[in-house]
Amino acid sequence: MVSAQPSDLPLSDALQKIAAEAAFRQQTKPAHTRRLLPLRVGTRGSPLALWQTRAFLTRLTRFCPVLRDMNAFQEHQISTTGDQVLNRPLAEIGGKGLFSKEIHEALSDGRIDFAVHSLKDLETTLPPGLVLACTLKREDARDALILSPHLQVIPGSDPYDALPPNALIGCASVRRQAQMLHSRPDLRFGLLRGNVQTRLDKLAARQCDATLLALAGLRRLGMEDRASIVLDPAVMVPAAGQGIVGVTVRESDIELRELLSAIEDNEARAVSTAERALLAELDGSCRTPIGGYARLLPSENGKEKILRLTGLVASEDGVFMLRREIAGAPEDAEKMGQELGRSLRADSPSSIFAE
């Protein structure tokens, strides 16, 4: 596995002071009230989940040197329902939160102290008593199309021109399936789930003609070269939260929340707030194709940033697809997501959102 190499480490003296003070207060508490080290971090056991968790812990300890030599963290790998059942679509085995349910049960019960997630897998409404304490700098949010070895990219053509008529796409995402079918209704889809390497191995064995993966995961695992075609968000709207790592904690754990807030990436927080508000307003099931992609762009005067949010709703067969955008100030991220979500829901068939 590729070793974690966190970059763009925040070096603000003020933020470092917050983190150091939180850690110091914990160290100087009376012994009977002091939190025992190491802090227990919950994570899925996939190579990508472990990379993300270890990169986050490396970032945290580099940012707060007082933790560096304290054996401060202990990794707890937790198998989730989404990891255990790979031969059925997610919607058939419980829908939302299948990659976080068991992890959040452990967090609520006190068996772990905080948890690291791919934000796109995190339910929009967290269990009572838990909060999203920290979001880390976003990796590339785009999706990647990976072709079977017998297919070749056609330079300068439409991204899907490399796929022959009636090509079989290995895919577990209704969002990706609907958008591809909208452009290429001849395509066929078969269920393909599992970690990144499992999917690539099945593709190499020609069990399908192509598959799709998040470019962020390929990059983090040092496998970006496996992406045949990187899909522009204008072609494939990403999933809300894609490419962002989020950390959840107990709401009552004020000191840990303060520590984690010191490494918060403000841009990631703004775009994820907009995307998750959009998702919450649409409130679709796992069978509802929904895309959400926000980014901060320079304003006309170049002094401020503008938040631009793209939202998409589609039918599973791709026949219906509605895409809209909204722009505004980053501090209005949640309100923008709600407004765009209401607009998309109002002009989409009600049957799309049926459970």
C-alpha cells in the first residue's frame, strides 16, 4: 500500500495553539478524569479506508507535535454491512449508511473515540449524539472510466466512444448508471462491488467491458494510471462528498472536537456542506440517482470566492435527467444546497424518490 504523504499541512500558529491546548488540558487533568490513551480510531478495513485513516492520523500528529511521541492513536478495523454483503445492490440490504452503521454503533457505545470515513459513504443525518467534526482537503472529485484490456481509448472523441454497442459495464452506483444510460441507452449493467483492486481484477479477467471508480481513490492508492478516461463533471456529476475524508465524533467530546477543528479544511467544509444539504433536501433512497458537486471559484473582482453548486436527479434508466446549478457566497453553502434541492425535487417525477 502507498504510504500516507499528507500535503498542504495547515501551519497557522493560532490553530496549532488550539490543538496543543486541547491535548495539554487532557494531559493535565486529574488521573481519575483523564481520557486514557491511545485514542481509538474506527475505520473500515479496505486498503483505501486504511490509507485514508493513516494519512489523517499522520496529518494530525504532524500538526500537533505534542501527540507525536505519546502512542496517541490505536486503529480499530470494523467490518460493515456494506463490506460483508457484496453480491446484492446496496438498496436491497438496507440502503443508506451501510458503510458506517457498525462504525457509528461502536462510536456511540464508546468502543472507539472517533471514526474516519469517505464522506460520500456517510449518511446525511447522523445518529443522535454524533457529529461531523472535521473534513479534510478534497482530492479530485471526478469519476474515472476504466476499460477492459481489449478496449482502447479513442483520442479526441466522446468519452464513451471507446465502448462498443451493448457493452457490459460493471457498476454498483445508480448515479453512474443513470448518467451513462442517458448518453448511451444501449449499454448493459452488471453488479460489480468490492474494493478497488477486486474490481480491477474482475475487469482484467474480462468479466465486464468497463467499470467506474472515483479518481480520488485511485490517486490515494497510487493507481491513477489505471484510469482510462477521467470524466469531466459536465459529463458525469460526482457523488456528494466524493474525494473528501470526514471524521465523526461524539457530540459531547468537546476537547476532541476542538483538536480536530484545528485541521479542518475550510474549502472542503464549504463544498461538503452545500452538497450534503442538497442530498438531505432531496432525501432519495439508494435507488435514486443523485449527483452533487460544489467548488469554490474566483469572483469577477478576484477578491472573493464564489461557491458554485451543481445538482442532478435522474431516473434509474436514464430517460429522465435534470441538472441545475446555483451560485452564491460560501457562507451560504447550506442554504444554497437546500434551495437547489427543493428546485430539483419540485421539477422531478415523484416516483424517482419512492422508497
